[in-house]
Amino acid sequence: MTQGGPGNASETLNVYAYHTGFEFLRVGYTASLLTLLLVIVAAVALGVNLLRRRI
């Protein structure tokens, strides 16, 4: 939608991790970014499941 925005302002975490891992070859940093992404997605999914059970 913003076609990248000014600089990297609208870059998502998964795209940032891809660029960091494959363009800059920072594999350890990329692994920690993707682990953080996994934790965020799992927390949101768990929260949605808990809210759905209450309704």
C-alpha cells in the first residue's frame, strides 16, 4: 500500500528478518527475530482462543 514507505518505515518483522538473514547473513540475529515473531503469534492465537471460549 505504501510501497515501502519512507525508507523502511512500513517493513514488517518477517520481511525484515528475511532481508537480515539473506542479504546481510546475520543468521543468529535472524533466528532471534523469528523466535520473537513465533512468541507474538502464539500469544495472539492463545488470546483469541481464550476469548472465543468465553463467548
